[in-house]
Amino acid sequence: MKATTSIDSPEFVKMWNLLDILSILSDDGQCDPALLFWLVEELLDSQTIAGCRKIFDYLESRRERITAKHFKQKNLVILRSCNELLRRLSRAEDTAFCGRVFIFMFQSFPLGDRSSVNLRGEYHVENVTVFETAEDDDSKMEVDTNDTPKEQGDVKTGAKNGAQDSSKALDPDTLYPLFWSLQESFSQPLRLFDAGHFTKFKSSLESTISAFQAIHEDSIYSSKSMENLKRTLKRKRDDDGTETLPEAFNPKYLTSKDLFQLEISDLSFRRHVLVQALIITDFLLSLSKEEREKRTNINVSNKSVIYPDQLNEENTKWATDMKKVISDYLKQGSDGPYFFRMVETVLARDKNWVFWKMASCPPIQRDPVSAASFVESKDAAQKMATNKRLRPNPLNAVPLDFLANEDEGSAMEELKSAERYQLPELDGFKSKIADDDFEIDMPTNNETKAAAVAGKASKSWRALRIASRFKLASFDKIDDPKKIDIIFEDDVEGDEDEEDAEPTASEEDMPSNRDPIILSASSGVATSALREKLMSEHKGVFAPVVRHAVREPAEDEVNGKTFHFVKAQEFNQLRDGDRLIEYGTRDGVDYGTSTKAVDAVVDTGKVPIVELDLEAAQFAKDMDFSARYIFIKSSPSDIDEEKTKDLFDTVIVDEGDAEKTAASISEFIFKGEADAETNGDANMADAPSANGEEEA
């Protein structure tokens, strides 16, 4: 093979064969262990980026074998060659290849290796963000160009801007130096120990958050063209059966003032900056008094990453409040909860790595069990399981005493006993488990306590098996597997609901379309009164859907009628299991509507009515929940019709007369679909005529 042979040529396979031979020779000690990686290093230097990808295909396919032996003689060459390759790659264009190189190093080097641990806690201070300053704008003429922006803004100017009222959103020109000055604190958080710099940082961050919140409020109602574009893209993804991730990665954002307003209008850009701010607030909170007390029990501490500074109560409260504001902002949007949960999980795991580094990186790897210890444990287990004495009855064998001739009649009666073939009653286990709990709390001796623990586990398991036949819904309310009293309680509320439920109307009285009704209204319109009016005029036709709420019921509220009051754990299970048609947070309380509650009404043969606000109705629509959406507004000019006509099937104006408004809703439910089929789609524009209005 010649030196000019292309890596794509079939003859280049000889090079791969040579590397395999060198791997075998190095494992047998017949050549230098690092010879293979020396040749790989030369290959990487001589090839293009495309050729380096093929070389890495070889390294990834042989990684476990070529790093299994003599790794100490190879690690420096591996580290040097990978770092040289990373310097050649572009993080914007070769992002996937950079990830492959990092993964190869992470899989090759152990977790506690010195080359992969930043023991001194050094920061990437070379990553300096340069941006335009007010002095640059004043000193240059109109013909000047922005070739070389200066570092940092004027400290006096930043302090003056930071002293402004943070509750008001600043204009882009004023926000520009405050926003980009945050990057200095993000890359060098130790500068926050200076009181003046920390005050400027707080003011800049508060101004940035206020501006982001103002941008979010302005973008709640998007244009019709953007909504249609999103729905078209969603249909295409559903048709193709694939889901593409947004291309939002950029290793270095541009800091030109002309692009600033466009950048902060981008949601991914705002999230990127807020995640940086979330990391800094976690760093500040790690310096609080409570967090420092948790680290007092570290035996061997790494002084380089344990800072002597402590955050006072005022700054601790500010950091806590700011973290909550950032978290609430990241949760907004359809994918906001998922995005925040992902970030929160990563930061929570990173705290464990920081604590491990503070403890001077104790070894994580545990030595394998020796062969002698394994054999000894195996022999001891066999001896414990072997009983040399013969049992009168074999283990698990049924006693045959009932076959004795003198007791033949009673033996046959015992065989016919119902206890031998029927399941025991569920309530029978309640008292037995209570007796075991009493023995566990006040044992006679250790043997009786151990027997009570084993007996309770057996009885609990059998009780759960029986309860799974008809009380499966109670399993979601079990928080502690050792306490299953909930399955023995009677579902009194469910029985009362069944007794109070009115019979379903006849087929003649039911509407032709029995899809659920989403009833939403603007402020000042009582949807509950309209719902009661519909139910009273059309008995047995409609039934309300009770939503879930994560809070305790008030004095005048009834669980199962006002709301389904649940714990946060049960609500999260419903949300993560895609069993909610919509969910959201109102005044710090999580609310949602489960598909099971809707299906329960449908099973009775009635039409479900779900009362939602405008945001929740939009959420249900985005979740593709099939229903008829009705919006009641207090006046014709209350809400722009362009914002509601794509979401709702009809918009009805409430004139202060509940009976007239309820009649308009009934007319749409019972006659709207039939009229649309008879007269065509043009009649849908005449929906307000239900209130007696006529178009000019």
C-alpha cells in the first residue's frame, strides 16, 4: 500500500489489518503498548475531517479491546490525539463528530481519572464575550464599520442602567449592555464575591428577566399564518411518523446590536440564557448558610472548590426568588414543563458530582469479588439450605391425615369446605394485618417480631391480589407499600354519586353529535350557571366533568364533585402517563382534566361538559382533544374574533340573560351541526344570529 492511497480505497483495508495485528502484539507484550495509537495519531493528522470520521469508526469498533490492557501506557497518547482532533473540528458544523470524540474519551478513561476532573475548580476565563458599547456608538461616524467591537461596557453606564426600575421592560438599546454584561459573571462566577459587581449583576439579571417576560406576554397570541404553519408542520410530522428536533444549537451567539432584538425574540435563545442564570443561582445558593452546614461532615475536603465566602440572608432570599421566577418562566409553553424537567434533572445530578469533587473525588470503582470469597459464600448458602434430617412430611407437601379410616366422614366434609376453593374476603385481612402491626410495634421478642413482619408481607400481598379485581383505582393512593389501609375503605363518594345521578335521556332527546363540549368564557361570564341551565332544561343529556386539583378541599368543597383533590405524586403520574387532556398551574396550584373522567361520563351515555379558561382550552386543542369548543364573551368587542375563530367552533355573545345565552348554546349543540350539513359551511359565519343579531 502506498502513502498516496486514499482512505476510501479498498486497498486501505491493509492499514486496518495492520492496526489489528499491532493490537494483538501489544497485548502480548511483543511491541510498545502505545504503538497502535501513535500510528492512529499520525493518521488523524494526515487525513481530512471526512477521513478522520472513518478512522474513528475503526476506533469505536475496537475500543473495548484496544483499551483493555496496558492502559496506563496508552492514556496520554489517546488524550493527546483526541484533543488535537477536537481543536480541528468546528463545534457548529461538526457537532455530532465532537460528541463522538468526547464519548470515546469518557468510555475509555475512568470517572476518577485526573485528566477528566477539574480538581482546582478553574473556570473558562478565556471565553470572553465582546459586545458594542455606548462609547463605540458615539466615537464613530456613520461610515465606520463594526469590525472589532470592544470588550465589556462602561461600568458607570452599566451601573446607571442597572439602577433603573427592573419591574419595567427596558428598550433593546438600554437592555443591550446590561444583557451582555451578564456573560462575564456566567464565565467567572467568583467575581460575584465583590459586592459592587454582585449588585450590578442583580440589577442586570432583573432587567433581563423583565424584558423576557414582556416579550412572552406579547407573543401569547400569535398570528394566524404562524398557527397554520405550525399545524401544517405537525401534520407532516404525524404523516411521516417521525419527529424532528429544532435546530437551535449554536456554540457562540453573535453580539451585534443590530441583531440583538431578533435574538431575544427567539425562545431558544432566551431559554439558553435563563439556563445559564439558573446555574449561577444554584452556585450562589450553594454558598448559603444551610448548604454550608451540609458540608461540615466531609472528612477529606478539597479546599480549591470550597469557598470561604457565605451568602447573607438578603442575597439568599433574592437568589431563591430569582430561581423560582426563572423556573416558572421555563415552564411556560406547550413543551415548557418537559424542558424544565430535563434541565432540573441535569442540574440535580450535577450537584452530586460537585459534592463528590468537594470530597476530593473518593474512588467510585469497587474491587470485584474474589473467586475464593464467591465459592465460600456459595458453599455456606448450600449448607444453610440443606437439612440433613428427614422431614416427616416433604417440604410443600399436603398432609394426608384426612385419609385415615376412622375419620372418613369428616375428611370428606373438609374437602367440600368452601374455604378450599373460594377466595377469602378482603375485609378478613384487615384485622390480621392490624394484629401483625401491633406485634411489630410491641414485640414479645425478636423472633415474634420477625414472624409478624413476614406474616404482614404475605397478608398484604394476598390482599392486594384480591383488591386488584375490583379496587384497582385505589392502588394510585398507596404511598407506602407497608401501609395499604386505603384498599379496605369503602368508596362512599362513588356510591353517593351513583345514587344521586339522574337517568340518561332517551335517544330522541339526545343530540346527533355526542362529542364532549368545551365551554370557555371571558371574565365576567359564569360558565357554571350556564352549565346548570343546560342540565336543567335537558335532563339526562349533559353531565359535568370534574377536574383534578393538587390541594386540600375547603370547608364548602366536596371531593369528587367540586374537584378531585389529589396529591402531587398522583397528579404527576397522570401527567407523565398522558392521561390528562389539559393541565396547568393557577395561583400556584396544579389543575388538570383526566381522560378517565371524560370517559366515565361518556360511558353513562351522556354528553360531557368541561369548563376551561381560554389558556386551558388552547392546551386541549393543541393536544388534539376531539370536542366541540364554545366560547362565551361578555360583549361583541371583548376579545378579537381573529384570536378565537381558529380555536372555537362558535362564539356566542352573552347579553346578561343566562336563559337566552343557554338557549343559544342549546341551538348550536342540537341544531348547529344539522344546519351546517343542510346549508353548507357558509352558515357557520351566522352563528351569532343565535343571539338575535343579524349581519348588515
